[in-house]
Amino acid sequence: MLPTDLDLQGHMDNGVHLSLMDLGRIIKARFLKKSGGLVPIPELAELFGMDPLNHPLPAWLAEWSSNAALPSRRDPAPSVWE
């Protein structure tokens, strides 16, 4: 984020906020098979002709993804307010 993305009170500009939200949706997007289930990353990489080893996921993105992931339906989902 740049200083020009903030208004005079230090609030994030709506355009920047929406852009960041779109980025989050893109990262968490899933490709579904017609037969049901998810298309695995290696299959997508082959379809697009790219080698996943040449395009590693940045560490910060993997950490963000694991922190933002919702728990499985079978796992407890505690609500902690501190």
C-alpha cells in the first residue's frame, strides 16, 4: 500500500480496499471438476503448460493462506474474544 492509497484521516481508499479483497478471492479460488471434487494443482499446471517447481508459492502467501483458512466442518471452530 502506498501513502496515496490513504485519505487525510489515514483510512484506506475504497478502490484499494476492494482490490485487496479481490486478490483474496482470487487466491482462495478453487477449480472444480465436472465429475465433482477439486482439480489438483499439478493437473492445472499441466493444462496451462507450466512447471510448478519453476513457480513456487511465496512463503508469505502460504502463511497467509493457512492463517485465513476456515477449519474443516469436523474440527471445532472456537470463538475467542480477548
